[in-house]
Amino acid sequence: MTHTFEEQLRAEIEELKQQLEDQKRHYRRAIPGPRTRPSRSALVFLPVVLLVLIVAGFLAGYLPRQKREQVLAAETKTNAESLPSVTVTPVVRGDSQAGLVLPGTIQPGTEAPVLARASGYVRKRYADIGDRVQEGQVLAEIEAPELDQQILQAQATLQQSRSAVEQAEASLQQGRSNENLARITAERWKNLVSRGAVSRQENDVYQAQYAAQQSNVQALEKAVAAANSNVGAIEASLARLRDLKSYQTVRAPFAGVITQRNVDTGVLINEGNTLLFRIAQTGLMRTFINVPQSEADSVRVGLTATLDMVDMPGRKFTGKVSRTSNALDPASRTLLTEIEVMNPDGRLLPGMFTQVDLMVPRRDPPLLIPGDTLVIRSDGPQVAVVDAQNQVHYAKIKLGRDFGDRLEVLSGVEPGEQLIVNPSDFVREGVKVKPVPQEPAKARRG
């Protein structure tokens, strides 16, 4: 309405007054003559005429206009009530920390195979699978008679080499004595030649004998060095055989539990090829998971992780990320991550399957929409957005991860925009709708 009731009434009264003045002027022009004072009946008649004109103007102007406005308001209300109602829900951002659940495999903190270092037969076995052993504890004994014979042979060869060294040293001593005698003789003949008592020929013979003795001494010294080297080689070979002899007693490399046994008493084993036992430390367990590329940048050393076992309902184990491979696997595009978990009571066993829950921080939380707002069309995924004028517009979106009841949106919508839940066929581009906010409980479920 452009005017209120009082304004319209004033306008009607002013219009009637103007009409009355026009009629007075017309009457005066039509009846010329001296002006006389109107009678009492004329004064009474004029207000009545004025009132009749006002009532007539009111009935002819205001009432039809009011009726038209009422009809228009009723039509507007009917049109508003006839708009289709749709349930809408807003686009929201995810939490700053997200729970990342990945499957993992539990492995012992330290695990080692125990191989045979000596060939022979298992004379006795002292450990079996499941036994907890201490570091250095005897696990088995190997019998190898040929190794004992090799040790005896090496010992005899070593004795021969030491005797050869003694013989070479004796020859060297004798050679040095002969060298000393040749030196004295050569010096004497040299003095005699200077006096002219003997010929130069005889002096040259003794000088040559002295030089020959010097060369002989050098050769004997090298023979002694070679004999000593031979002794060292035989001693090293004997030490190796003795070490192999010590390996006939198989010991635990560290404290742990025997997880595998492959031999029994009387079995023939080969050096370096036969797996005797497998031992593992279970006080500290390691869990390996493969983190997808989208979350690889958020995983850091020291991040808290929770392990959940299906066969242990209500029991959770807490660990921390100890290290990552710092490289993605080209085949799966995942980051190998290791989590260390303490296992003092031994409830965790090597080879167990577990679900690992990581609370991963997010620097840029993604946009989330309910799964029932998604519309799949030939040109890609879309959502129906209701704008401020309650008109529907379809927006193409780029999807991220699927959380089941929620979807991650990488682009296409903005936070706070209202999306239609389960849009039907009548929800088309540009139509007007009546948005109804979704109930919080339903929003949480869907």
C-alpha cells in the first residue's frame, strides 16, 4: 500500500472541498445581483451535502482499492505457499584434525634368523618355538668330526712351520758367522796387499768370498721372514677352524622368543644355508602402514597413533610414529610409515593385523558436503545450490575423498552455501523453491 488510511481520507476530503468551492463559484456566476447573506436552511444543507460527498468518495475510492490490495496479498500468499519445499543443508569445513584409519601389520621390534656356521649333524636341540631365551643361551649343538680333524691337521702344519722358522733362523746365524769370518779374512789380505806381501789375485778371491757371504746372509734373512709369514697364515687358518668349532654351539644373539624352528636332532645341515631358528624381540613391536599421498605431508615423526584389534574389543594400544620412508612407493603412491608400540605383557603378536588410527593435523581443512546432496550427471558431479533469492543453481564440483556419509569437495562451492538434500526431478535450474533447513540430527546422520 502506498498510502495509509488517514492519508487517503484527507485526500478525499480535500478533493470534495475543492469540488464544493467550484460549485459555489459556478452558482455565484450563474445568479448575478447583490450578495445576500445565506439563510439558515442553506447553512444546514451545505454540511449535509459535504458529508454525503465524503461518504460517496470513500465508498467509491478507498473500499475498491483496499479490496484490490487484499486480493493481491492473498494471491502473493497463495503463490508463496505453492512453491515446492526443499530440505537444505550448508557447506561446512572439516575439523583441523582428522582421524586417518589405515590397516597395518604388526612385526617384532628386532627379528633375526639363526643360521648354521658349521656343517655337520645336529647333536642336540635345546629350544623350540615359543620358548623365551636369554642372550647367549645355547639353542643347539652341532657335531662335525671332520672339523676336529682339520683343526688337528692345522695344528701339525703350524708346528712344522714353526720348526721351519727355527731352522731358517739357525741357518741365518750360521751365515752371519761365515760372513764375519770372511770379513776378517778380507781385511787381512787387504792389508797384506798394501804391503806387497801377497798378490792381488789372492786378495780379490778373499774379497769376493766376503761379498758372497753378505748376499747369503740377506737370502737367509728373507727365508726367515717367509717362514714367519707362513706361520702367521697357518695360525690364521687354525683360528678360523677354531671359530667354526665354536659355532658348533648355537647361541641366541639376543633375548627374545623363538618364533620358528626348522631342524631337529640328527638333521644334516650345511654351513650358511640351513635356517635353524628365528628369534624375535616382542617387548617393542613395530607396525607398518601405507599412508596415501594426500595425507603423506601431514604425517610426522612423533605423531600419536592408536592400534585397534578386532579380536580384542575395548583394548587399544598407543604408539608413536618412529620413522617414515620419506619416499612414495611408485606402484601404490603411498608412504611407508613405522609406528613403535610397547608390548610389556606380550598381548601383541608378530604378524597380527590391526587398524591404526592417526590424528592427522590439517593446515587447510577441506569442505564437506553430505553424500545425499550429490547429483551425478553426464557432465560430472554436481550439487543444487539455493541462492539468496531462493533460486536453484546447479554447480559442478570436484570431489576428494569419500567418507561414506560425507564427501570432500576440492572446488565448486563455498562455505555456508545451502545445498538441496536429495533433489528431485522438479528441482531444475532457475526455479524458485521454499528452503527448509535440515534438522541437526538428520544432518549428523547424513
